[in-house]
Amino acid sequence: MKLDILAFGAHPDDVELGCGGTVAKEVANGKKIGIIDLTKGELGTRGTAETRHEEASASAKILGVTVRENLGFADVFFVNDKQHQIEVIKKIRKYQPEIVICNAFDDRHIDHGKGSKLVSDACFLSGLVKIETQDESSELQKPWRPKLVYHFIQWKHLEPDFVVDISGFIDKKMESVLAYKTQFYDANSKEPETPISSKNFTDSIIYRARDLGRLIGVEHAEGFNVERYVAVDSLFDLK
């Protein structure tokens, strides 16, 4: 199954927080999008691997993505080595996306930066003919290198290289985020507090999108970083 966009997150909820509005917008535009979670988020303070799986499934339905998978890497302890790269390469070759979106270059959680580099490296390696991988049916996979790799912005306020207008999709983004009921603000929760469980954090998702939108003259936007220059055919392609 070929996808237009494949979004990777180190944990379930990373994609929703970083680019949920963009995903929802592209789905509405008829694009086929998949999400691959690297870990189950099993070491998160709140919730469990099982609740995160249920929440991720619910969120995927809200966003309308074509497929969502979890690679089951060890939360916090996964590394960017051959073993992990091969597993990511298999997914890239399986879905042959034109665009890959992944974690921020640098962030508060150590898995975000690691996940970013792991996926980015795998995107390059996936195009090498002499790296052989097999699919679930033991069939040899063809090399595939995505045309573009973008990195969504997370906890840290990194300066975006470009922003996407998500006006009209902020409610869908928030619905997908709040599907993770164990993770975010709940006044009645008895779980320990975390940096993302406060009302301030939940509110910040909207006011960050609103602020980025303000800067480009729209209601809401999401920011991304790139690994190479953004190219356009004409000055009129820029808004």
C-alpha cells in the first residue's frame, strides 16, 4: 500500500501534538497518510502501554489516517543503530511515502531527538540498493527514498523553517490529542502530575497554533523544520 505521507513519532501522541492539524488537513485533501509510533510509551508516568494503544487507535480514527502501526522499540532506551534502522527502513519501503514527517531535531524528551535522527537516517538508507530487507511475507523489498523529510516542532520553541496553515482543523487536532485521556489535563485525575498534564500545557497547544497563525495572517498554523532548503517553482508559490 503506497502512502502519500508517513508520519513517525517516538511515542503515541507525538504526531498529534506536533502535526495533528496538518495530518487532518491533508486527509481532508484526499491524501493517504500513515502513522508509525516507535515505542508504546510504556515508561510514561501516566497510563500504561495498553491504554496508550487504545488511545492511539481512537486518535487514528479521529484523524482519518489510513494506517497506524507501532514498532515496539524500548521507550527511552532505543538507539539509532543498524537493528532499529532496519525496522524503520522496512516501513518506509512498505508504504513508499513521498513525504516523511518525524520528531523535532532537539527537544526536552531525549527520545524525540533520537527518534528524529533515527528516522532521518533510515530515510536515506532506505534508498540504498545493497541494503536488503524483507516484508511480512518474506518478499524482498524494493529500495525507496522519500523525496522530503520534515520535522515537527514539539516542546521547545524552535524557529520554524516553514509553517502550514491549519485554519479550520484546530478542533480536529485537539480532539485527536485529547483522545489520550490518561496523558493530558483532567481535573479529577489521581495520577501524578507531569509537564504535559497541566491545563497550561493543553491551552498552549492552541495558543502556539494561534500565534504561528497570527504571524502568517491566518487563524492557526503548525511549524516545521527541514534538512535542506525549501524549493519553490515561483515566488508566487509563497504566501
